[in-house]
Amino acid sequence: MKNNVDQIRAYQANFARNVKKVTTLSGVVLATASFLLLVQPQAAQAETTPATTVSQAASTASQASAPATPASSASDASVSSVAAPASASASTSAANSANSSANASVTNATASSSESALYKAADANTPTVVTNPDVVANAVNTTSAPNIKTYTPSNNAGSVTNKGSYSTSADAIDVSSYQGAMSVNTYTNLKNQGVKYVIVKLTQGTTYVNPYAGTQIANAKAAGLTVYAYDYVTFTSTGAAQAEAAYFAAAARRFGLGKDALMIADVEDDVVKRGNITSLLNAYWAALSAQGFTNHAVYTGYYFDQQYKVSSTVGKSRTWIAAYYYSYWKNTILNSGYGAWQYTDSFNGIDGSIDMGLFSSNVAKNGESYENGHWYLYQGGVKQTGFMRLTDGRVVYYNGAGQMQYGLQTINGATYYFRTDNGNMVTGQTTVNGSSYYFDPKTGQRQTGLVYNQAGKTFQYYDLTTGKLLTSANGTYVGKLHVQANGTVDLKTLTNGLNVINGVRYYYNATTQTLVSGLMTVSGKTYYFDPTTKKAISGQLNLNGYWYGFSSDGIMQTGFTKIADGRIVYYNPQGHMMYGEQKINGAWYYFATNNGNMATGFTKLKDGRTVYYNMAGQMQHGLTNVNGTYYYFADNNGDQQTGLKVVNGKTYYFAPTMLKNAERRINGYWYYFKADGSTATGFTKLNDGRTVYYNGQGHMLYGEQQINGAWYYFATNNGDMAKGFTRLADGRLVYYNTAGQMQHGLTNVNGAYYYFADNNGDQQRGFKKINGKVYYFAPTMLKATEQRINGSWYYFKADGSMATGFTKLNDGRTVYYSTQGRMQYGEQHINGYWYYFATNNGDMAKGFTHLADGRTVYYDQNGRMLYGKQLINGKWYNFRKDNGDLIK
């Protein structure tokens, strides 16, 4: 991790000094998304069931090269010799050669695997819990033989007997801002040369973020490399450590690294060389974990760790040491227990100026190792546990501490015996401390009760409690079973037919005086008796290409059956397990083609259909509720449907789940699916406030629409129903009430009257005759006001109707409007009387008035012209009777 090029060059000049190179290491054992380089074997470990093991005496010679083992316990003295621990060298072979003669007292019988059927033993005590009423109650149960893993050494690990096989390999590089934005091609080239991981510098302290980190991470991922991160730490107090952890975590999130990403603290700066650095690091890790990043590792120099013990904060297996060069440091680092080692800063084919540290990910043991009186098996530096098949053929057992076990051992409720000289699991009849036991040739598990000795081809009886061969001076009986003095069984005492011995069923043929094997129907129930042991088996049996299931009491199953491993299978009337699609009692089911397990839930069939089986395994059709969500499956074949479907007269949409409370554009039309999933029709108020209209097919309508005799308008962009004044595309200005209906004729809008055409709703202006009255709209109805229209004055009363005849105006004028509403001027003959209206404002004249033609006339208080003699204001006047002119 190049933060100071001069420091690197100085170190290369004197590589024995403390490393001053800012570089992370790969190969850490991860908690969640592990590199799997240090603890995972190079090759996959096969999960196998052990094949039959030959007798101990016969196999000893083939194991002469196996590692020597410690002396056995006193209880195993009769079957063991004392062998001193030896290294993985030629002395091992010699030690084991001596041990072969010490095993002469072990009387293993050679096992046979020539059975005609393979079966899994059943657990008779496992209850069956079924939800499908068709599933039988006496379901088949299975127990497994020990899970024996096969040890496969890595290509460069050497022999399994090599106690300390180590290797190094190039697995990761680290990059910082010095490399800039490395291209995808550059990373691809590195990947092709074996690099798997890129460690990117994200931060330094709480003020610096690598400006190229985003590009470096993206390009490395694009090349198929795994990316992790490091922080060059500079904190000197607990608070600073916590702040730096938060800063580092924030950068990791910003650049898209997951919570399982390896977060490495680069601990080497002079400022962190302090006595309390471990406590500061622990505060740093705690703060980083609080941010959700719990996968931690340390990078440092060898001498730095020797002095400050920073590896103690994460463990040596999570500490990566920089120590140049390989030849100088190999003897120190290879056996140190560190997780990985960076031994150079150059990489083949890459510019040496680029800081790409080459890492050793296999700085760990592989193979067997004798330590402190115990044999261990290492795979990628990790102690193995459980049953292991070694490369020399031995099947051994390592306890939880990784220590090889010997002698009688009870493991997961079963008893096994392991040779005391080399730990190999014993099978067949074996004498231990003077007592005979029988260990199943296939599983190695100790057998009790009536046992068929495959090597001796005879039936024996082993005590149910101790497992020892039941011998006596004169023989004895176990129920009706006669056990002879040497432990062999005289079958002739059995009853002809079905016999139950210690809960196990056998079928005895009195005529042939033999126990029967194979399929047999007894009183309507079918059993299978093992060809070797003659026991009625429980569990599963593969016979002539068919799988059968037998209950805990050995009865062949038919119909639905729940097996202890959780599978629900179906056996036809012949007892054959069924596979694939099956129609049973009118319902369709699917059983996995590899193991017959009944499908439930969504299943992709080989013909491409996606179907759904309920918890009873039945294929569903039509509308189906799955955990509160609705789907639709074809009525004919159960295929999951998408699109519009009509169910009970209502239309729904599946995509593939039923849409609810949602709009969806389908085939060019907008639909709305209500809370129950059905399509909306008619007027619908949407969540965003729009009121829209869907026709009978559920299509949203746009533009002008006549609905139930009324006209509406729906916006062409979103279908929103118009309200109020609306300018239509053809130029009409119309008005829609709060219900969206177009208005016609006289219409009150917020207290003002408008007039809309009766035929098309267009807003009208000018005179309109309504119910015999004339109104004027401009565009609102005029009220209590004069209005000059087309050169004439009109007056519209308080109700908006046009005035006619004599009218008293608000300003005091009395005017006269013709039947057409026009104000009249000058002399007017009205109803037999002459009146005069001022030519400037139409005001009706009263009193003496001088007319334009020279006449002087007189109008009374009603505006009527007077004639003849008239007493006016106490004085007599005389007016011509023909024209009212004053006679002087």
C-alpha cells in the first residue's frame, strides 16, 4: 500500500528492517463473504458414505506408511502396541510396520458389500406431522450413516503424511491513488495471471478519500475480481479511532461495498507506534462493527507486530504481514501462524512503479501433523473435525478440538471403534479387551441384538446394552430365540412366519429353516427383508430401479408419505415412488424427478409452465391467494397467467400478482384496479385527485363524452374530468358544473349568470330571450345597469331582464324604452299621448319645453303634452289643440 515511494525504496535497500510499506494483504478468513483461501481446501471436499472397509488385519500392511500414533489407553491394551510419535519421515513407516504384528489379536471379519439393494436406515422414533389428510401417519423415517468427508490435499500440499506442507501463491493486489484509474483491461490481465482480489485504499485518517477509489472499484468488479478496502490509520486517541472508523465505513458505503466486505486497518505509521495501540484498535473495531461492518483484518509489518502486538486485536489468522523478501523471511513467516504474507511489491507483466503487492494466501499447514501428543489434520491451515477419509484409505475421526480419536467412541448416539495404532475405523466382528463386538461393514456403527455376521455367514446375538457377543456355558434364550454357547443363533426355535425380535421383524420359513429375504406380503402388508441381515428394513429402498418406503415397523408405504428429512413423497399402489406430474384423486401434484419430493409453492415445470402448488401439494387453478397476494393460474394446466382476466364477471390484471389500487397502461389503454383488484368502470376518483371515467371495458376515456345524456370533458393527457370554464379544441368555451356536466342555457356560476348554447354548450354573448324576457350577456348577465349596445341604450333591471316602456333610472331620469328595449329620444307618441325625451340622455321632459321646431309646449308631471287652456302655477295659458304650441 504505497503511501511513500521513498520508504519502499529504502526498504528494498535493507529488507531486514521494519517494513515501512502501506500495503494490505489478502486471504483473510471472512465471517460472511470469505475469501476462503486460508481455511478452504483448494479442491472441493466430497461428501461420501464410506465404502466397505477390509478387515483390520488385512489392511494393516497397506497402511504401513500411515503416521504413528500415541499409545492407546489401558483398556485397549489387548489390541494395541505402544508407538512413539514420529515425524513425517521414513521412521513413520517403520513404526507402523511394527504395529501390524501387534494387531494380530484383533479378529475382524471381512465385510461384504454384495447386497442387491441400497437402502437408508429409518429412525423408528421420529413422529410424523402432516397437514395433508392424505399423508399417512406412519411415515417413513431415515437416519444417515456418518458423514465422512474425503480429504483432498491441494495441488502443492504434498503427501497427506507430510506434517508441515506449506506453499505460497499470488492471490491479491492492493491499489491506491498512485495507480490512478486503472482500466478494466489492466484488471483483466491481472485476473488472467491468477489474481482474485483487489484491495483498494479508501481513506487515510478522517480527511482523505482516495479520489480514484470509485473507478478502481468499478473496473475491478467489471473484470470479475472481488473488492475489499483498507484504511491507513492515523488515530492517537479513542475518540479519533471511533471517528476514523465512521469515516472509513461511510466511504465504503458510498462506493457500494457490502457489509460483508473485508475492512482492513493498515497499521504502520509512526504516529500509531504507541503502547496503547491495541486498545485504540479495539475501539476502532467496535465503532466499525457499530456501522455494520464486522469483517476485520490488520495489515502491518513483522517487526511492528512483534513490538506492538496489533495482531492480538483480530487474531493471527486475520493478520497479514509485510516482510520482503521470500528467501529471507520464509523460515520465519511460513510457520508463524499469520493469515497471509506479502513478500514482494512487484508482479509479472505489471509496471514496477505500480504498487501491486503479491500475496501468499497459503501460508498455512496442509496434511497430518503430530502436535503435543495428538494427531491433527490440516486443510488450508484449518484443523479438520469429524469423520475423514484420508488419502491412504483410512477412515478416522477428529473430535471438536481436531484430535484424532482411538478405541471405542460414542458419536452422535452411535458407537464406533477406531484402531489404537492409526485411528482407522474398524468394521465387522472385532475383539476388544476380550469381548467381541460387531461393527456394521457399511457404517462402522456397533450392532446389537440379532446380527448377521457377513464374514462368518452366521447369525449371532449381541447384548442390547453392552454390545458384546452374548456367550454362555450352555447357551441361553432371548424370548423364543435360542442363542448358543458361542453366541451364534439357532433359528429353528422361531415361529413360522413373521417374528419380532427386539422390535425388529424377521420372516422365518420353518420348512427351509431359514430367514426369508426380499419383498413379501404378510396379511396384506408388504415388507422387505434385507438379503444380508434378513431384517425387515425401515426407510427407503431402491429395488429394481424403483424407490420404496417402509415405515418404522417395516410396512411398505403407499400414498402420500412424509419422510424424516422433510420430504413428502407419493408411492403408488405397488409401492413405487412417483416423479414428475401426477394426477391423484382429481388433483395434480408434482414430485421432484431427483428425489420425489412433493412440490409446494411456485414451481417451474420443464415445459415452461410456472405453476403453484398449495401446502397440500395440489396444483391451483384460477384465482388463487398466495400469502395474501392474488395470482391467476390457467384453468386447464395451472400455468401462471399475466394480463387481463375475467373472474365471476369482474376483470382483473395480473403482472403476475393481482394489481390493486393502481393505474396501469395495457395495450394502449389506461385502467384502474380498485382495492379488490377489479377494474374500475364509470366515474372514479383517483388517489392523486383526478376524477376520470372508465367505460364498460375499463378503458379510460378522453375528450368530450356523452354519458347518460350529459356531456363531459376528460383531459386528453390524463383523463381528468373538467370542471368549470373549459376551452375546447374547436374553440367553444363551455362550462362544466362540479359534477363535470356541461351546462346549457341560463346558468348560475358563483352568483353570476351566464348563458350557454342549448345545442353545444358554447358560452353566449348578447341578447337572449328566456321565458319571454330578454337578457344581455357580456358574458355575464347584465343587471341593474344601462348598456349601450350597437348604438342604442338599454337598461337591464335587477333580475337582468331588459327594460321596456317608462323606466325610472337610479340617477333620477325617467326614460322610455321601446318594445325592443332601445331608449327613445325627442317627441314620442305613446298610448295616445305625446312625450318628449331629452336627445342627450333620454330624460322625460316636464313643464314648459322649447322644441327644436320652435314650439313651446307644456308637459305635465306624467310627461304628457297639454292642450287648450291650462292653469299652471296660478296663471292661465292657452296651447294649440293640434300641436300643443303655446298661444301667445
